[in-house]
Amino acid sequence: MRVSQLFTKTSKTAPADEVAKNAQLLIRAGFIHKEMAGVYAYLPLGLRVLENIKKIVREEMNAIGGQEVAMTTLQPRDIWEKTDRWDDKKVDNWFKTRLANGTELGVGLTHEEPIVDAVSGYLNSYKDMPFYVYQIQNKFRNELRAKSGLLRGREFLMKDMYSFSPNQEVHEAAYEKVVEAYHRVYARLGLGEITYRTYADGGIFTPRFSDEFQTLSEVGEDTIYVDESRKIAINEEILTDENLAKLGLNKDDLVQKKGVEVGNTFHLESKYTDALDVYYTDENGQQQSIIMGCYGIGVSRLMGVVAEHFSDENGLVWPESIAPAKVYLVRIGSEDATRHADELYEELTAKGIEVIYDDRNERPGAKFADAELMGIPYRVTVSDRLIEAGEYEYTVRTTGETQNLTRDDLLAKLN
RNA sequence: CGGGGUGUGGCGCAGUUGAUAGCGCGCUCGGUUUGGGACCGAGAGGUCGAAGGUUUGAGUCCUUUCACCCCGACCA
């Protein structure tokens, strides 16, 4: 991608209507556009990041056997009434709309009911389970207060997965497989060390605890207590002596922290399947309840968390796994430098290396500043002076470390 | 939803006791520059969030309303 052809531009000033660091940086760098409070559009570079996160999530869900689907945003009222989740008194953050004939519809905020409805016709026997179904799509929630940039929006991208098991034992195994996959997702995003499996309230449908995945951050909304040696935590909401005993946690080992909930996993028992009259037939020909689990990852929220966490005074610092490009190629100088830079751009692109090529007639300082603001992992500079020496300058975004390399050494570094 | 704050060119801001809008960045054109966000010159661009009112006259005062931010409450 050539910067001269990129329609977005960077800005030296942060927008006045954003305080959250993630939103300020992402908007300054031209990654996102704020449409209204809690609703952001993804521009070319931001979309690349989002797609890269989706790819990681998708790979890990597929790896445990997840089957991807795409459910609808428009929701019929009846299935939600069967589970008693239509009433605004029960679920108060629904967006609702109407058909021309007056029929009330919901705008999807989660998908337990429609998923159960969709799989019900295929799910008849114990032989059909266990299985996972997931999707990555926009969710809509009428939050009373959107805030913190991408961390709490009204329209946001979420991966939601649902498991179907014939009994509790199978469910437990399926559930733990998801927990492991979640740890791999966060590790690949560079958040593994600061993301804790956290015991939390299981919700109104189950006496069990749920698990949240909390990434430590000062801007987090949740207060959690971390047992650092065991790498687990407990949400303040359920911090009672009784629960600590139940979970085998020792109060003295816990440290209070702030966290952002970047994922959660719930035990749903048979609440939804029973309510929607979906059962299976067991080995003995008897009708049995289906045990469900549901598992969420806030994909757009993760983008905000990464932006927030991996950044410095010069801008964003993307982990290589999700950066919009691997290399920011800076061209300084005249025809000779242009020829060399064009050539390098073509060569790297041909090798499948994503390059943002700054071919503008800007001064070097402006290009370096943009490379840093955009947070591209590696910067390569081509200039008349370097060409004369037969070298390329190579700079690492995380450390600022710079070295001059021969063409072969540079290509080896970038491979 | 309670409390507090803010709306003025694309972005960031100033605008005094009311007199029909200004600065920086960015943008356009010309020239000089080219290793850390260049400089000089010339330009373009705004019904001051919206509606109503007071007044000879409103960005400024009053009323209503919309939007956005922060704190809190809320967050299947």
C-alpha cells in the first residue's frame, strides 16, 4: 500500500471529544472514524488490524472444532419470549425496531436463542454431539453510557460461540477446551501475560461461576483480585469468604487490580434448549436435555485494549501478529532513492510481506513520525546517502533500535 | 438515568461590558528546501450544533432542544 494513495491522513492533534487513549491514537492515525458515541467505523488500516484479530480468533476456534456460521441481526420476538428475555425489564439494552406492518423485531445483542433455533432441526441424537458453533459479527447493545473508545460501544464486533453437549461431563471437557483456546488467542495478541482467567458471577441461570478473561489495565472497568502465582483471579463482584473457600483461593495471596473483560465463558446448563423445546434421544431411546455453554470474545474491544496497552508517546505499537503491515518503507531523496525504494517495495510485496510504502514528497521527519504513530513493527529507510553505502536502515518500533544492513541482511531480517 | 462539562472552517482553539468572526495545523498555487513533523509569498474555506425569543444590532443575553465528553448508577 502506497501512502500517496491512502485516503486517510494522520493528525498531530487528538480529537477533543475523545479522552480514551485507544480512541485518540486510532483516530489520529486514521484507523477508525467515530460515527457517534460508541459507534466506530473501521478505515483501511484499522480494518486490517480488525481482520487480523478475527483471523487469529477464527484459527483458534477452528482448531478446537468450531464451525463458523453467520446468524441474523434482525430477531423475531417469539423465540426470545420463550426464554423470557424479550421484556425490557429482563434485558434492558435491546435495540428494537418494527416491520412496516408493525411487527416488533429485536436487533441482535447475543444469539443463544437463534442458535438453538437454527441447530434444533439437526440435533436429534446423542450421536450428534458435542459440537461448537460460532460467529464473528456486529452486536448491538443499547448501553446507557458508551465510553472509553473501542472498549465499550453500542455496536461492536464480537465472536460468540455456543457448545452443545449431551451431558455435564462432556460439557465440562468442551468448556475447558474453549478456555485453553482463549488463552492461545490472548497469547498470540501479546496479552497472554496480563490476561487472567477470572471467576465471576455465572448469571441468573446457573449457580455455577462463569469465567471472565480479564486483561490488566488501569482503564479497566472491573476490579479483580489476582493470585499471581496461580495465574487466576476472582472478580470483586463475587468476592466473599464463602466463594473464596469454594474456589480454594487464599485472601492473602490476592492482589487488587483493574481489568478489561476481553472474553467470557458461561455454563448455560439446559436453560435455553429446554425453554425452546429442543431435546435429544439418548442411547436408551429416552429424551434428554441438552447442555450448552456460551463463549464470547470482544474482537473490537481487543483492538482497543491492544492499542491502549501497546503504545508510547509516539503512538501505537502493534504486535506483529495483528499489525496492519509488517514494514513501513520510508523513501528519502531523489530519483535514485525512488528507484531503489520502488524496487524494494515490489520485492517485499512479491514475497508476501505487507508493506506500507511512504512514497510521498514529505520531509523525513514527517514520515518517521507517521511510521511511529501508525505503530508499524519495522521501519526500513531508503535514501541517497544509504544507497551510496549500499545499505538500508532498519528500525524496530518497540525498541527504537536502528541498524544499517545490506540488502541480504535486511531481507533475512524481514523473512 | 442522576451530577458536572463542552459545541465557533477538515482538526485543535481564541473571541472582552452585545456592533455581522480570528489564530495555529491542514488544504490550494508559486518559489526555496529535503535524515526527525521546513521556510517565504499568495489564496480558498465558517448561516458560530439546531429552533425560537429579547434587542436598532446576538458567537456573546433568555428559553427549548440535539449531540459529545467525564464521574456515578447500569452492563443477559
